[in-house]
Amino acid sequence: MNAATTEIQKGQRFEFGENWSRFLARLDEDRIQEAERSLSAMLDLTHLKGKSFLDIGSGSGLFSLAAHRLGARVHSFDYDPKSVACTKELKRRFFPDDATWKVEEGSVLNADYLKSLGTFDVVYSWGVLHHTGAMWKALEHAAPLVAENGRLFIAIYNNQGGTSRRWIAIKRLYNRSPGFVKLALVLAVGAYFESRFALGRLARLQNPLPFKSWAERKKSRGMSVWHDLVDWVGGYPFEVAMPEEVFAFFHCRGFTLEKLKTCGGGLGCNEFAFQRRAVS
């Protein structure tokens, strides 16, 4: 049995792949194009032709697909076998016989596996490395995979101190609970946030209903509000970092920060686009 499956059965890991498999049923061309746009915008590149792209923790496979449609040679891997199956399904749908997109099972914590991959022009890992159970080790392992002058695009959950510690407790409860408790937790968290958002819209004399907000969030990376919510409530293991910690970590390893998109000090991920400096 795969190690990820064992951890899921013990309540030590969220079923990321199961959540992504449900998301694929809602994947459409609009979402794919939004993923392409968000990837291009953060990397400041209109295409990835001639470039190699490594997707660490490919999840649904959406951004591997986006990178390949932008012209990249793609290597996707994930620790969760169901996530690997999702990525393979997208490859089957859109590029069934394309040898320039490889999908396999692997762990960013496995140094021997990573050494076999070589280096890449773009290394991408959005919202993944903080779910490994050893975030700083995962970040350490990701750095050498970036070629000289290559790009590293990562997203890491923001450290909110006591709030983050409370979320860890909620996530642990979710993964150790039966299905009906899991659903109740997701609905309760969703209701809590939507109520806060509605009050904020009312204070700004806007329509309090959430539908416009949901549509806007769909346009953010082509993702799904519901599946993102389930991922947020259940996503465990769970670690966090301040933006300056991530910056300092990569700066001393030969990376220059090119772009930073924060969550404003609140809930969510801070996004970083680094470039690896050439060795003189």
C-alpha cells in the first residue's frame, strides 16, 4: 500500500487526490484558460515554448495541462496516487500520445528520486510544500531542481500565529472524523466565511449575495470555490511561514525574488516567483 494511502487511513493526511478527482468533473475550457493566464501573469511569460516545466504535487493536473498548452515540456509528479491518476486522466483527455508530458508518482521529500529528474527552466509548486509534513525540507529539496536563470513559482500558507494553530486543530479533527462530521465542518466553515464576506459587502453598500464573489474566485487560477473550501478545511499536514522567512530562505540559496503576491497578512497563500541566479 502507498504511504500516502496509509496516512489517509490513519487520519494523518487529507485525501487531496479524492478531492481533485471530483473537481475534474467540473473542469472546462474557461477554467483551463484562467489557469494559463494566471501562470503566464505570475511568470511574466506569454508562452513556455522551448522550456522544461516541473510540477511538484500536480494535484488535479490543471497547471501541468496549462503549462503544456503554453508550450512547455512537462514533468508532473505527486505523492498521492489518486492525484497522479487525476493528472494522467487530463493527459489522456488532451495529450494522450505526447511524450513531452510525463506523469508519475513521487515525493519531494525523496532526495534520490529528485536527483534523477535533473533541472528545469520552471519549477512550480502551488500550495503543496506546506502539506508535506516537512515544509522546510521540501523547500530545500525544490531549490536545486531549478536551472540557472530558471524560475521557481511557489505558494505557501501565511503564518497567522494563534489563528494558524487553531486551523491545525480543525484540520486534525476533520481528518480523524467520519464523513458526516467532515461535511458539517466544511459547511460550518463555509457559512462562517460567507457571512463575514456578506457583512463586508453590506458595509460597502454592495449586494451581500455571494454569487459575484464566487464567479470572481473561479477566475482566480481556474479553481472551484467548493473544492478549494474542502481542501482548506481538510488540508493536512499543514505548515505556515511569513513572507520574509520564505524570501530569506531562497535569497541565501542564490535566488532573486521577482514577484510577490501576498494575502494581505490574512488567511490564504503568499505567492512567490523567484529566479535562480547564474553562478559567475
